[in-house]
Amino acid sequence: VQLVESGGGLVQPGGSLRLSCAASGFTFRTSTMTWARQAPGKGLEWVAAISSDGSTWYPDLVKGRFTISRDNARNTVYLQMDSLKADDTAIYYCNHDQYWGQGTQVTVSS
């Protein structure tokens, strides 16, 4: 199993970023995929999940600002992040079952 995130970077408060996670080594189309993040000095925090049928889940912390989606033809899951805040600064990880990607850094700063 391999999960490879991309799309992180530096963005100003109020800006947007779209993260991607390319998956391989398992049956992507039947799998629930999630995104989580870890800010400096803090624990892991779930930010979005999408099931095989496209149902999505978000914690209140990001609801209305983050959107998870998937492209089963490309074995890729996305995280669209809008109205970003400084508190969204973290390393963002893609997850499936017990597998994790290497993470991509998102920094929100002016």
C-alpha cells in the first residue's frame, strides 16, 4: 500500500489549497479514505472522511471550509481547503485503514 500526498504549501489567511493523495496497492474504489492533520506540539486530528459511496464526514472545526472528494478512476482523494486560518497550519496526512502517507505541510501565514 502506498499513499502519496501533494499540494501543501504556504498560503495567506483566507486563502485556499487543494491537497491530493494518490493511492495504490489496494482496492481504492471500495475503500473509505480519510485526511488527518497534526499541528506542532499537538495530537493527530481527523479533518475529513469519504466512504466508497461518496458519503462525507467533517468535524465542526472544518465543516463548511473543507471538502473531501475522490476520483476512483485516478485512485486519488482530494481535500479542498478554503477560508484557511492560521490554526489550520499542520502536516496533513492521507489515511486508509492502518496505512498513512508521508504527509504534506500546510502553513497559513501572512
